[in-house]
Amino acid sequence: MFKKPEPLLIEAAQRVAQRIRVGISESLPPLPDGCRVTLSLGVAAYPFGSDLREAVMQADRKHFRAKESGRDQVVVSPLVNDV
């Protein structure tokens, strides 16, 4: 999360999360049962002075949306004040 939710920073956060997701998925060998390790992430930003707890809850909701939507993906939340 970033305190200054400029579109470029949000996009940068999404790219970082995507690199982390891919890096983990590609660096770990398959499990003994043949399944591979995947990572689902939620990304949220919040304007300075907004409620940090709300931004964390937004990121958590997006994390679960990523898992429900097929896993192994990054889902970005709109700005807290835009919801």
C-alpha cells in the first residue's frame, strides 16, 4: 500500500506484486503430489489521512477475490474513497 495513491504508484505496486507472484511460482518446485505453489495477492492504496484499516480490509477483500477467481493472480482495489 502507498500513502499517495497516484495512478503510477498503484500501477507500480501492482507490477511489484505480480513479480513477487511469478517469482514464487517459478522458483519453487512442484509439491510431491504434483501440485505447484501459487500466490494470490490483493493490492490497495489509500489517500493520505484516510483510515488505514479500511485500506487493509480492501486489500484483504481483493486477496480473497483473487483466490475465488481462480487463484495465482493479483487483484487491485480502487481507491478507498472511490468505493
